[in-house]
Amino acid sequence: MIKNIKGPVFIEREKASIPAKMSEQLFEKDIIVTGESVSMGAVLIDNSVTSIGPNTRLILSQFVFDPAEKNYPARFRSCGAL
């Protein structure tokens, strides 16, 4: 869930680019894109915290949180300086 945003942040989801909003949920395969002088903070479903700075493209390529099955894989890729 997005906890703070400074400046315009976009989420690329299912071939669409949408403006990110406070309290918006993030999903596996989302791509978060920030521009100049932008930052964003989010809390993921497992309560881990991530911060994203300016000129970044963060790809949430894999994220599963299933405590009942002890299944917790996560794979993110960050491409900075767009």
C-alpha cells in the first residue's frame, strides 16, 4: 500500500499507466515509475517497507506472501536514472 508520495508517480499495470494514489495497493507485476524530484514510500503485504527515489523504474516481478504454506518469494528489479 502506498503510504507517501512526493511528486507524480505512475504505476504501469496491465498495459496501462495510471497515476499512483495514497493508500493504493501494489500488485505483482506492477511497474512503479518516478520522475525527477519524486519519492514514494510503500508498505507491502508482509509489512516490509520500500522507498523509491527520483528517476526510478521499480518492477515488482514476483511477490508472494502465503504464511500458511511458508511461501514468501519476492523479486524486484530497479532501473534508476531513466
